[in-house]
Amino acid sequence: MTLPAMDIAERLRAAGLRPTRQRVALARLLFDGCDRHVTAELLHEEAQSRKVPVSLATVYNTLHQFTEAGLLREVAVEGAKTYFDTNTSNHFHFFCENSGTLLDIDTASIRIEGLPQAPDGMSISRVDVLVRLVDDRKR
């Protein structure tokens, strides 16, 4: 279920972003009604295949703007490898090292206990859990 351009524009405005043509086009690819995990490179490839004229740098900038506006959640996997998640709720992930696939974990299946006390003047904003998987058949 793809959102109409008007709904996308309103969603961007509500997040404090000006709905430029490129932001709207990328938001339409991202927010198609299904939660998903994308890298900047993957989104750039999708944009190119759909004839959306946008540079990789613009895709990176837009993903970071969407994240700062609360529309996406950034998931750092390793080094410079970052995924952007359209599901911004508090949840955890599996990362398949063989395929590079990021999958959501049912939050009911993980219990976190014994978190340390945050230093004075600080509070815990969220806890990230990334469970790494390898396909034993590909070892």
C-alpha cells in the first residue's frame, strides 16, 4: 500500500521537513506500507531502477535527515555498514552475516536485566541488541 504523494508530503511536514521532490520520491520508496531495513546503497539502486534522479550523496543526506526527524531508526551493524529501519519502535535485530540481511526480533523473546545505572545527568534512551547469525551450511 503506497501512500499518496500528498500524505507523504504531510508526513514530512509533520516531522519538520520541507517536502522537496527528492525527499518525497525517496519517502515513497521507503514508506510503502511495510516496515523494512535499507542501506543507502540499496535505496539508491531502487531509486535508479524507478528513474528517480538522485545521487548517492543525496540519498545519504536524506536518510540522515529522516533519522534526525524521527522517521527512521539507524542501526549500525559494523564499521561503516549502517541500515535504516522504517520501524522506529523499540525493538531488536538479527543480522545474517552471510547475506547481510537485517531482521526484526520479536521483543517478547528477549528480556534484558541488570542494566547499569546511567552516569549523573544522563539517562538511557534505548538499548540496542544485534544478534549475529551465520548460515552453518555456508561455512
